[in-house]
Amino acid sequence: MSAQRLPPLPTIKEIIRLYKLRARKQLSQNFLLDLNLTRKIVRAAGSLEGHHVCEVGPGPGGITRAILESGIADLRVIEKDVRFMPGLQLLNDVSGGKMRIFNGDILRFNMDDLFPTEATQAWDDSPPKIHIIGNLPFNVSTPLIINWLEAMSERTSAWKYGRVKLTLTFQKEVAERMVAPILNRQRCRLSVMCQYLCYVQHKFTIPGTSFVPPPDVDVGIVKFVPLKQPKIALPFRLVEKVVRHVFHFRQKMCKRGIATLFPPDQPALTREMLSTADVSPDTRPFMLDIAEIDRLCHVYKDICDRHPGLIDYNYRSAENALDWRRAKLPLNI
């Protein structure tokens, strides 16, 4: 199966006029009309020859056209806004029925049975011929990638098929944070969560002026390839909690954020965690490498194993803190 151009179609601008489509601000919609740019996004995903592709948020179908031209086996599209369904159906018709069109909210969409089982690859093998592509609305992009990283860590949802790759759009600043290395001032919780599970590349940037309506920011294209082995071999939610607290005071010393993992009357636990993990309490969070965060996570798990109930402690909740004091759990410190 080789890449090929679709039969003559109305332009994206013509489809927008034909179906009287307007971007909805409340859905963070921005249309990309330049087919040269949509094809560049699809090329950033790598060869899609014979792949089963899922596109998230196709809108009027700019990226959809480029995907259909790339020699894919078939395409699933997930779109929340029903106004785009007629235009997507038009693309399906001219593609010979290669598309399956789903109306749904991607934050709640079940991807368990989205792809054919015969496409499945063992996790330690090469990635399956499955790819997820999307021009994501800015208001869902960060929570969505966190949801998908958790599914990836548990090898559920789309990742029950193997190490499924993603090529997605984000605000440029978010894209830069995802790939930010140690010592970079942009390094944050999102940097660590992406990099401990994936090889992450910021492929290129598209000016905001290329979109209709133009957002106030530029847009980064990011590709994710799940790692065979995560760099932190612990449950996702434990890792996320530790990383979130470590970076809570991102420009302060890391001991400040780590202290919020424990009740305020247990400062010895903060000292134990840092000492056992061999991490200097004066280190700034953006200076910590993955190996140091890995040690912090393992020590935190060991402390929680010794003190049942501590894993659920939330320093922001007065009720939770009161429950901790009432429990009077024995602390061997």
C-alpha cells in the first residue's frame, strides 16, 4: 500500500464555509488549514505505511487528509463536536471507507478495543503498527497526556497493544517543558513524568498565526515513544505524587516540597527520605536527575510501607491531617 493523494475535494476553507463551521472558544478549537503543515505533522510521526492510526480531535479534517494520504491501513477519528461529522463522512466516502468515526470526549473515551488484536506486539518487541495523532485542544492536552502516561505505565487502553507511539500538538511552552533536560529552568513535573516513561522529541514549532483563529501562543509538535523499561519501576500514582510534591516549590530547595509529603509534626521523615536517597536537601528540583528522583520514590514507598495510611496523607486537606493525628500511627523515628 503506497501513499497517494485523495481525489479532488473541497478545500478545508470551503468545508468550513459549506457547513458553517466556526471555532468554539470554550472548546479551545483552532483550525490548521495549510495542507503543507498538516502533511509535515504526519511526516513527523514517521512512516505510517500499513499502520492503524487514531486521530484525536480531527475537526474539519486537515490532518485527517494528510493521514489518509500516507499509506495507512485504516483510520479511527474521535471527535467531540458533532458539527464536524458531515465533513469527516465526506472524507470517509472518498477514502473508500478507510475511516471509523467516533463521536466522544477523548478524556473519557475507551480505547481498549479500538485496534485489531492482530496488530498487538509484545512490550519488549518493536512498537506495533499503531499510531495516535492529534491536534489537541489546549484545555485538555496536559490532563490527557497524564491519563495516557498512566495507561502506558499500566499497559492498558491503547497500550495493551504494545508500545504505541503518539504524535501530538501542545502549546510551545508545554512542549518545551516535556523535553526539558536536567538543569534547564523549564524542567518541571511534566518533564519527569514524560521522560521516565518515554523517549520524547519536540519535532518542530508551528507559529500560532498559522491557525484559524490564531491562538496567542505558538504550537509544538511532540512525538512520544514508550520505553521498554520505565526509568522508575514503581506504580504511576506513587511516582506522580512524589514528583508533584518535589516540584511544588520549583525554584526553592527540594526539601521544601518533599516536606509536604509528611505531616508537619514529622520533620524527621523528610530528613530520612533525603538522607536515605542520598539527595542534598538544598538541591533545586530542576537540578534533580531521573536516578535521584527514582531513589526518592523508592525511599518514599519504603516509608509508606512502614507506616500504613501515610500514602493517603494530603497536606492540603485539614480533615486528612486531623485524621492522621487522631490515628496516632506509630512512627519508628
